Amino acid sequence: SAIPSKPVDDAPQFLAPPPPSKPIVTPVLDMGDGDTIEMTPLYLEIKDRTFFHPITRKESKRILENVPDGTFLMRPSRRDSSIPLTLCLRYQGKTYNINVRERSDKTFALGMEKQNEAIFKSVDEIVDVHTVEYIKLESGKKVQLKTSPPKY
């Protein structure tokens, strides 16, 4: 008598081994001197802006020496995640480092939190507004953003 053929469904199932898991690579921003910082969505958004320089505080101080008043750049901040950027601004022979805070409502503000502070929808808006309106420094002096140094 003929051997009954088994339905294919009963054939042993050989599962392919799972593909080797790839480590999750977090993109980083090269800050020079072998220093890197995590590439955040904000940095990705502004990385091509003339004012954004992926550099350290020390390097920003060097770049902003001997430049005209109002020369500025923004660089990544290492302070904490609510302060993603620092606005570095040259005025009267001094470089000022001003925190750019990301508020809980995803808007931005400059410096320490204060009542009735100016709120900006984006980092670009900070630059747009302060090329027209003055930034009041801690010293009480007022300065406008003028130009950014070339990127290297």
C-alpha cells in the first residue's frame, strides 16, 4: 500500500537565527579636540546655520577675541538638557556667555528664568529679534547681535 503523504504543515519548522543585533549608534557632533556631544534634534535642526558653531567654551572664547562688538555665535552647552545652547557674544572687550533655555512648553528664553521674560518660538527667532532689539547684559549694558564669525 502507498505511504500516505504528510501534509506540508507537519514538516519540522527550521527558524532562521535572529540577525545579530546592531548596537544603537547615537549620532554625535564633533566639537574639535577629539571632543564630541550627542547630536540632538535641535542641533540637527540648526547645524547649518551660520551662527551655530559646534565648539567648546574655550574655543568660542578664542574665536571671539579681537572681533567687533556684537559678533556672536551659539554653541552646544554642557550644563544640562534644559540649557541646550549658549549664546556667546563679544562686547567691549569681553565675551559674554548667555544660557539659551528650552522651556517646558518647548519655547526658548535667554538667561535665568524671570517673570515676564521674552519667549521665542525657535532659536532662529532669538537671532532675528536680537539683531533688531537689544539684549540687556547682567552689567546693565545693552547690545545687539550683529554678525557671526566664519566656521572653520
